[in-house]
Amino acid sequence: MSISPRTVRVAVIGSGPAGWTAAIYAARASLNPVVIAGIQPGGQLTITTDVENYPGFAETIQGPWLMEQMEAQARHVGTEVIHDIVTRADLSARPFRLTLDSGGEILAETVIISTGAQAKWLGLESEAKYQGFGVSACATCDGFFYRGKQVVVVGGGNTAVEEALFLTNFASKVTVVHRRDEFRAEKILQDRLFAHPKIEVIWNHAVDEILGVTENGGSNVVGVRLKDVGTGATRQIDADGVFIAIGHAPSSELFAGQLQTKTGGYLVVKPGTTSTAVEGVYAAGDVTDDVYRQAVTAAGMGCMAALEAARFLAEEDHKAAGHPISHKQAEKIGVW
């Protein structure tokens, strides 16, 4: 950037569905938003292949393509995109000061945090190799592709048990692999899992390697090698898909000590809104959503955040002009 620091009305941190949607709505409200794209432009959808559950597309689309389209739309309506990383965010006073990895600074009248969350992975080389080709961290996103097939779910908490139960709607068999001899999940969820005829549990085992083949220009998972955590003995089971369900980590470290978080590090927002406890700061998408974690819900929250930011700025503008208005009146000032 040629000028530092610079002042913007709306700074969007993150470039997943929440960030791009926030930018689109903010740009249409003539707020000239700036999106700081971050370390993984496009978010988790950039490592997702087939997408069938995003409304508006009758045919299967590709996650990276969808993110490219959202970015193009945001740019088309007037969004500026900065391919940089926010290394420090000072939310103690307005305008909020954002320091970038390049050394530049942005002074933002409002900030929309859409930094997302990252699925926790096992860290295996084979896991990375087959991500998007049989390895997934989202049963809701990808379960449909395993109709009539065998899948493995790795984990022992609520997420793993819920994913396993959901996958029984599609898969012929669901095998849950857990490195301990009991689940951490809620008792009611465990009861449902143990009672389900499609589910088998393998205790005291960890995934040693995800097995796959590459043929005809494509790759796919064919099985999993498991290791007994006590004896070290290995065994192999067949699987068409592997779902890693050991949790998610929201990308909220940047705001530690400045914004309230809930269990797991997710940012807290006021019920029914995207507003944080700091006026002018909003959180949208997976960085605050520990329940749904879907592209479409993230996009909806991005819309909410932009509308809330626009109302807030309208109120501030009128106060500065000596004409204080009510929140309800602010809704009528060109925001919609």
C-alpha cells in the first residue's frame, strides 16, 4: 500500500463466504469496504471440491470456483481487496487500528471479523493428500456423496458422534474410530450411536495411514490402516471416505483479551446479531458459529454484519452532523 496509515469506513478481515458477502452488502451501501484477504483467501471452501448444498446452483460446483465468483462480485460492486494478513488489531478505540504483515496500517471506523475456523486434522501426510478426495471434516457438507458406501469417522466427542449419526442417512456402514475406550460425547448422543445398527465402534485405535489409489487421473480413498494405541499392532479396514471429527479451531487469536470468547475460542456476539461487545466491531461466520458451520449460514451472517455496520455508521454520521437519530430511523437511511 502506498499510504499508511489510511482510514476506511468498513474493514473486513477474512475472505470466506462471510467476508465476501459482508463486502458486497457494504459496497452496495456505498461504504467502500476493504477486504483483507488473509493467509487462505476463500477460506475452507478453497480445499473443498464438490459443493452441492449452496443455493442457486442446480449442478455440482467446485468450492474454489464459488469463492472466485464471490470475490469477483464483491470487486464488481466496489470492494477493494488487499492480499495481506492482519498481524495486530487494536480495538481499544475508534478508529480501530489494524497492522498488516506488509507493515501498513488501516484505521477502520468499523471492523467485520470473518476469519473463519480451521478443522483440526490428524497431521498425516496421507490425510493431506486425500483431502477433498475422500477425506473430509464436514459430514453435513459431504455426506451425500457416500450414499451406499462405507465411511470412517475419527473422534470421540459430540462432533464425532453427531457426524456418525448424520452419516447413517447415506452410508451403508459407519465405523467410528476412537483412541480411547470411552467417548467424551453427551450420554444421550452415545445412547443413540450405540443403538444404531449401521454403526460400529473401534476402541483404543488411532489412524496410522489413510489408504487410497490414483487411477484414470483421479484419486480416492479405499481404506484406513489403524494402530492399536496399547500394543502397536496394525489392522486395515475398507472405507470409501474418512471424516475427521476432532474439532474445529476458530481463528480468533488476533482478538484475544479484547473480545469475549466462549468454549473453544469462538467469538461471542449479542443474540440475534453479529455485534460484539465493542461498538463498531462485528463477527460473522465460523469464527463465531460453533453450531452450523456452513457456507450459506456464514454468508447470511456476513449480510447481517454489513447491515449492522451500515446502521451504526449512519447513526454516527448523523450525530456528528448534530442530528442524533434513533436506531429505527437509521434503518431507513439508505441501508437497505
